[in-house]
Amino acid sequence: MLPNREPAAKLDRAALEDELRTLACAKQLLSEELRFAQAQQRFSSDPETSTKGRQAEANAVVALDRLMTRARAIEGKLDLMRRGVPNPIG
């Protein structure tokens, strides 16, 4: 006898919700990195530290953009699932 399994849609939904929570935690960490990098630029009297802060800020902004794009995609998929619309992309 086969074990009782949840439908694939429920598992997919749970996996997407888990990923969304993981992204929320990562967003918080990136936001802290961004604030630290901006503080390095603003309050450092050392030009090298200020330059490192600028580079760190640029890297954090790129990472945050990618993270937010993925989060929006997941939210869109979850919305389609809630409305019962089949996912056109897969």
C-alpha cells in the first residue's frame, strides 16, 4: 500500500512559502549589510574604508535586487495558486 501523500500543489506551495520565509531572513541580513556599508562611507575619515563601503554598498544593492525579484516571482506564483490559475511557466 502506498503512503498517503499530499497533492503536488500543496507540496509546491509549502516549498514556495518556505523559500519566501528564507528570502525574508536574507533580506534582513542584506539590509543590515547595506546600512553598515552606508555608515562606513558616511562616517569614516579613512578614504580606503570609505571606498570599501561604497563597494560593499554596490554589492548589497545588487544582491538585494536579485532577492526582491525572486521574492516577487514567488509571491506571484503563490497568488496564482490561491486563485486556482495554472502556472503558465512551470
